[in-house]
Amino acid sequence: MSARDDTANAPGAAGKGAERGAGSILALAVLAATVLLTTFVVLVLGLLTVGRSVASAADAAALAAADTASGAIAGYPCEAAQAVASLNGTAVTRCTVTGLIASVSVGRRVQGIDIVASARAGPPP
């Protein structure tokens, strides 16, 4: 081993020995941050999509309950709401019928998060 080889790895030799491999670590850190951020964004967008689906299920369940309350469909309003909600992959958490106006809340559990939506339906005022 020559004297020249010893000075190339010395800490004071233009800083080359102390920074060896730093670019690889930085590239891995940037890659890991990108993967984590992308995963987070995809999960949030998925939950927003499910939220819209639950809101649509609440609307459909409230319409079914209101139609049943008005006599357009035979049966009981809250049972009709539950049937429509289950077809949409949700469960009725609250159902009230006052006259011809039905108020329904439905929910779905996704990735440990409860997503709930409410809707009202009935004849126009």
C-alpha cells in the first residue's frame, strides 16, 4: 500500500472519504418518502370514494323509506330503507319517519374508520 492510497481515504483529503455513499442514502430516503406519501394519498382518495358511496346509499335508503311511507311501495318504511342500504353495502344506523318525510342515517366501516351519512326524503313542501 502506498502513501498515496492512505491519503485518499483520510478525513481531511478534500472531504471525499467522509461523504462516500451519502448519495445512496439520500436516494433511498427520497424513495421511501415518495412511497409513503403515495400510499397515504391513495388511502385518503379511497376513503373519499367510499364516503361518496355511503352518501349515495343514504339517499337511496331515504327515498325507499319515503316511497314506502307514501304508499307507493308496500311494506314498512324502515325495513325498506334497511333492504336498500344492505344492497349498497351499508347498514341503517337511524331511521325515523314523520308523516311522509323519512330521515335515514347509514354507515360502513372501512379500514377501522366508521363512515356515516344521513339523508332526508319526502314530498316537496
